[in-house]
Amino acid sequence: MAPTAPLPPRSTAIFASHLLTRSDGAQAVLHDRWVLLEGGRIAAITAARPAAEQVFDRPGRFVLPGLLNLHNHAFSEAVARSQTEDGHGRRRNPSIIYTVLLPLTRRGLDILTPAERLAVARLGILQLLKGGVATVMEPFRNGLGEMFDAAAELGIRFYGAPYLFSTGDAVAGADGTVRYAGDDGAADLAAWNAAHARWEGAADGRIRLAMSPHATDTCGPDLLRAAAARAREVGAPITTHLAQSAAEVATIGRRHGGRSPAEYLDWLGLLAPDLLAAHCIASSDDDLRLMAARGATVLNCPRVFARTGTVAAFGRFAGFGIRTLVATDGYNADLLGEINAASLISKIAATDMYAASAPELIDAVTWSAATAIRRPDLGVIAPGATADLTVIDMTHPHLQPLADPRRGLVALGNRANIDLVVVDGRVLIDRGQLVHGDEAAITAAGAAAIGRIWDLPEARTAFAD
């Protein structure tokens, strides 16, 4: 039987030994407070225990707004997981995008049944919830519409972002050179419109769509202009991959008169406050100044690049005054681990112990992330806000003794410390476990489906090196 998110209780009270709030526009921490939820809204923050239908009185908890992870790939990273570490799967191309992710996800969707695709989607959502995520933005290939179904079933807040490609067959050959073929733009935009008609506002408003032209090297000018116009017509966020490799920068320069990827998007009118640009690691300083001037947001995913020996430093982007968020890119889906990596990598890259402070990084997965998608009701704990919470158990031995919960969380916390995840007043994770589904069964079914892709001859060839 499919898991189903429970209805919210009429009222829930949660005790916070430490409570992340905002005061006069700045982050603040209160101590020994109760958060009262009524239905899907935060009703009050009180010093005294309020009456409630459901009570969580667990000392030592750090209560945060529900964490937002605005760049994740549940399907493609599952295909790559444990197959591409230590330099494997690259076939003379430093990026697995063209050797593994694009070719094998396209082929995988051809062979998986709808039930298997749903199994993969459920596994991805489970990973996110257990990592403390309340809201995810999930770019994925057209053909994996089951991501919407899994999000609706399991209760996460979901911004689905089906890809649009001008060329959906970008594949690295045996010599490592990427060859671009196909023209999927019109069909992909039509599919996005159909998904928007079907899913926008579904599941009590938890399901939304974002516009996701895949990347600057896989999307031509006409598609990018059309996608941006449609997104702005319906008020959808726009997200894309930008300057995620030196090869992409070179490709765009050859095609478009020496422009960088950032200049290419600016030329087309996409470099704007509604753009969430993933990675940007090959951007020049001038590119970053341009992005800051246009108000674009950078989505920083440090660990997925660290596995290749590449530095993706949060502090570099933030240092240019760009709104910089932290996301997982699907790699492990541990958002607490990701902000820890963002802290360490930024400090090493800048040789500066003060770089990427704990408050900055917590904002990058709460208030700043909510601001980037124009959701003032998310990313904050205050009366009237949406009842999305992530609760961290700070009593674990590796977090004790505890002088500062923010520094302790960023420097030492990980997904094992997730206690509760609440979305729209519904408790989805309790004591780190899924409340309304069989974790073992979800995991086994999703892994088995990915195993079918791994058994393909082309997958064996891709992973052979």
C-alpha cells in the first residue's frame, strides 16, 4: 500500500531548548520556548507550555524553520552513487554529466516501469526527509513525473522542475569530447506546461513547479527566452546549471561571440532576481560581479565537487554580495552535512577561519532560501508563518557539551541528529524515522530499480574505468 502523509492534528506543541528566530531583520536564538502549531500555521511562541492535541516535550532540541534544499537530483545521483567516486565513470571527461548522468538517466527512463520510477522517486524523497529537508527544488528529466506523486504521498514541500533541453543527447565520446544532438525544446516546454496544469498547487499547495532549462550548453537562445517568458507569466522560479565546468565556459564562448555563460544568460534576459543558478564554479570574478548586480542567486553544492578535487566555495560567491544558498545536488541528501562542508571548504579556500560563519550558513538553508523563491511564509518561525519545522536533537554525545547551538550544528551536526521534520503541521519524521511508511521497503524497491539501470551494457561500460 502506498504511504500517505497524515492529516495535521488540530494543534501541536513542540518544546525548544534552542529556537531559531529573527529579530529586527537578523537571526536570533531564543531558549526554553514552546512553538504552538494550529493546523498548517504557527500560532504562537510561548514561555509556558500551551495546551495542544499533540505534544513533543523533548529537552535538548534545536528547533529551526523547515530546511530548504533548492537544488537536488534524486534520480541522477542515485544512478551515480558509489559508482563515480575516486574518479570512476569519467571516460576522459572530468564531468560525469556527459558520461553517466545524461545518457544513463535517459536510457533508464526508457526501461523502467512506472512502478519502478515511482520506487526511485520515493527513495529520493525519503532520503531528503531523513536529511531534515522540508522543502526541495528538484530538477529532473521529463519522463519522471512520478517525482510529483512521491512528493504528494510522502508529504514534502516540492518544487518540481522538469528539465527543458534544446539538445537532450549531450554525450561524451570515447575521446572525452562532448557531442550535442537532438532538439527537444518544443516538446519539453509542452511537457512542462502539462505538468503545471496537472500539479501546480496540488497537495494543499505543497506542490509547485519551477522552470528548469537544463544548462547553458544544452539550451539555445530561443528555448531560454521562451522558458523565461513562460515562467514569469505564471510566477514560477527559474533554475539552471551555470558554469559548472570549464568545458561549458569554452563551449558558450565558441557559440556566442566570446560570452561567458553568465553573459549569455544576461544577453537573453535571464540573469535576474528570479534566477537560481546552480554551481557557477567556473565563473570568473567579473561574472560574479555581474550576477551580484543583477540580483541572481547561486546554489552552492560543495560536496559533489569535492569528490572530484574541485573547490566550490560558498564564501567566494557570498563575498561578491551574491545571495548564496547551500544545496545537496542529490549527493547523499544530507543538508546538515552539506553546510558543514560549505563551512570547511570556504575556510580552506580563503585561508580564513572567519569565512562562511554558522549564522550565514543556517540562513542559506532557511530564511535566505525562502526569500529566493519569494516565500516569506517559509524559512522563519513566527506567528502566522507556515508550520514547517526541522528539529535537531542536540543531546548526542558528539554535540555535547554545547555552548552555541548554531556553531555546534554547523561544525558537528549531521543527518543522524534529525529528530522531527514537520511540513504544513504534519509530522513526517519522528525520532529520525518516517512516520507513515516502511523505510526498508522503500529503500529496497528504489535500489532494485536503480540496479536495473546498472545492469545495462552501456552502464557497465560507463562505470568500467
